[in-house]
Amino acid sequence: MGVPTVRPSDWQVLQVVHRLGAIPQYKLADLLGRNRSTVNGTVQRLLASGWLVRAGQSGTGRGRPAILLAVNKSLGCFAGIDIAADELHVAVVGADGTLQDQVRTRFGRDRSLSAVLDQIDLNLRGLLSRMDANVSRLLGVWAGINGAVNDRGVVVTCASHRWYNVPLRDRLAQRYGCDALVQGSAGVMNAAAESLMGAGREAESLVYYHVGRGISARLVSRGRALAGRTQRAGEFGHVVVEPGGPKCACGNRGCLEAVASGPAIVAALSKLPRRGLPAPLRAMLRKSPPEKKRAIVCTAFQYANGRKDQMLTKLLGRVTAYLALGAAMAVAAYDPDVLVLGGYAFEDNPALQEGIRKALRAMVLDWEERKVRVVLGEVMSQDRAIAGAAEVCQRFWANPRGVVVSA
Ligand SMILES: [Zn+2]
């Protein structure tokens, strides 16, 4: 059973209810400037088709209480799928854009397209059945992947899954019979999100400097992200900064990512002699599961602060210098209004933020005159699947293709 279609004139009523939330019927007539019997006919149709539901009563005064109408959030829904390096996060939001349910699972050894699509399918169907729905209720799907994606939703390259030229958008649209939107790279998605609704919403240009599992510096200028010919503009992570240095996931040695990303910091920390480390950090390195990298990085910086003679301070000083170099190059290349620091390495980590600010003053020519605002990102990367689902939901309400049809 799919999602029932709606007449264009009924859609306008539905949109008002969607925008304003639970609302009594008589107000709809006033707001739309239509007479009450016309609106009543529309409301009856929308209630019968399931698009609207009765959501309690309004008013406790002397007048007759009015029945409130609301969009039936379980009628149609939107899925957000975040294909991260090790983990799959699937979230479902209802027709009203609110989160219904979500699930995170780790990828197995087989990371081929068909294996990942099957894993997505299993998770998505599980979530939908818990909501008493099924895939025919899907009105839109968003997928984000840790790689380069072109404007036709083809994954040009994704190193962690070894995908090249994979038509992910078309495959998802075929499988679920609805619109699909595919966006690439944490950096690109977060840069766009920061420009739209985060730390850079008032700036003409921003560079989103991401330091988490990977490292990138993406430029968004006047609302448009610079993509580059192969969609990899700003991938600073795989520039070799320490020739012959530690091995990188890409196969090269001494990439910025191999010496200063979150996993690289944790790997370097676990190679230090344990005895010299503060006890809490020692305990975390001993027992923390791999997903606790953020907490380890943050704790390490917290303890390193101000102890100049220790190995830890030396290691993190080197990491900070490399990260500052990446930021300085990005500022020199793009000359932005705002530099947004994002990714888990910066979260709850004032020591690293301050270290970068201090180093930039010394590294970038005319730093004071440039007046670049250095701010912390506001959009949290853990919620990407939910934000993506909300994004396709928003797009649906602006352009409900296929659902609104003339009777
Ligand atoms: Zn590399």
C-alpha cells in the first residue's frame, strides 16, 4: 500500500497544517480565506485518505472545544542513510519531519555495493516494521557517503569501501521507488550544513576544516561548495606532509591524515610508553572500544596542556602543528571570511582549538588584517542521517512530485 495522492487544492490545506502544526479546523478556513464548507470537504478527504489525523482538542474555555488537525506523521516517511567508513546509520523521519526511529550497525567484511545495499535494506525494513509501516511508505531517501559524489548521485570514489563510479542514487531510487538524494564526504556535507544553518550562515565564504576520521578543508562561497573536477577540492588529508612517515589508509606514507587525524592520534598515543601517561588516559587506551576515539583525543589534549617536558605534550604539539599547517594552507588558498573547525577532534577540545588559533597567527601572512573568524562548527556529524532525512522531507514539502495530482 503506497502513499495516497492529494488534489492540488487539498495540498494547500495540508501544507498549512504541516507548517503550523496542530490546528483547529475553523482557523484553516480563516487562514486560507476559503469558506468553511469547502475546507470541511477537504479536511474530510484528507482524514479519509489518512494524510490528516485528529490530534486532541483545543481550548478549555467556555466555548465548544475544537478538534485539532495534524499531519499524520506515520503515513509517509523519509529515510536518511549515512554510509560512514565503518558504520551504517539509518534514520527514519515522519511526514512531519520528526525522528521516528534510528539504528546503527557496523559494516562486515564484504563492503561491495550489493552487500551494503542489503544491509541498508535490512535495517530500513526493520525500522519501518517497528513503526507499522513498510517501504511503500517512503517518500524520499537521503544517503551520505564518505567519498566523492557527482551531481548525478554517482559515487566517483569512496576509498573506505573501494567504490568507483557507483550509481548509488539510481540504485536507491529503483529499490525504493522514490526520490533519492546522495551527497558525498563528511566534509562536503558538513560544509554545506554549516553554511546553510550553522556557524557560517551569515558569512559570504567559509572554509569548513574537518578533522575527525579524515581531514579536509572545503570552501563554500555564496552558498555554493567548490567541488573541483573530480569532486575532491579540499581533500587535504592525503597530501604527504611527512615523507616516509606512518602508513596511510590510502596506501601512501606520511599523509596529513596519517599523522594528525583522530585515528592517527589514537594510534600514536597507544605507541607511547604507558607509564608516562596520566592514569585516566592509560585506562581509556586499555579498554575503550574503537568508537571512543573522540573521548581519547579530547582527554589526551586536556592532560597535555602545560606540561612541556612530557612525551604526550610533544606528540600533541606536533599534531597541532600539522593541523595548523593544513588550516593555514586552506586560509591562504581560499581567503575566507570564516574558518569553521569541525569533526570530532575539535569537539569538547578547547586546547586544540586554541592551539590552532595561536599557530595561525604565526603561520598566515597578515593574519590580523585578514580578520578571519575562527569558530567551532555547530552541526554535529553524528546526526547526519537524521539531518539528511529531514532535508529530503523539506524538499518533499516544497516539491511533492508524484503525490499531488489533479483529480
Ligand atoms: Zn593518504
